[in-house]
Amino acid sequence: MSVNLNARITRTMVALTLIAGLIVYLGLMAYLLFIYEWLYPDPEQVAVWRTADTVMVLLLLAFGLLTASGIGWRLARRIVEPLKSVAGAARRIATGDFSARAVLPSGSFREAAGSARGF
């Protein structure tokens, strides 16, 4: 079933933001509640921000960003694949092959399905 491209992109971008935020939040909670006590068992210096804290925050942010980027890359491929098919069929028609057809990949958006059928 094809879906509206604009709605899908909007929902995906909101989901990416929430997923990245959730990964960072859960990672920080795990670090502060479990790992921090294991790394620094001395309770006298608990309030001091250490270099390891900065590294952990940066690693969590990087992991959240990589996760969001991976999902965004997958969405971009789903948008571009039908367009590549239509472009390839147009090139074949330009060279004289009038039997060329655009193949619609599964899971395509409504707009891509309409352009491939119209082509």
C-alpha cells in the first residue's frame, strides 16, 4: 500500500528526533545510575565532572546521530529508487527503445507509484 510522501517524511523526521533523543537519554541514565558508580566508587568526588563523563556524553550523542542517520538514509533510498527507475526508462526511450517501462519497487510512496504508472 502506498502512502503520502509528505506525511511519511514528516512522521519519519519526528520519529528520528525522538529515537535519537531516547537513545541519548537512556544511555545517560544507564551511565549515571550504573556505570558511574562502578568507575568511581569513591563518594567524595562524585560531583566533579570528569573527562570520562565528557567522552561518554559524546559517544552517546554520536550513537544517537548514527542511528538517526541510518534511518534517514533508508528513507532517502525509498524516495530515490522509483525516481531512478523512471529516469532509466526515460533514457531507454530517448535511445529508441519505446518498450521501456519504469519498474515500481515494493513499498513505494503514492507519488512514486503515480509517476511510474503514468510513465
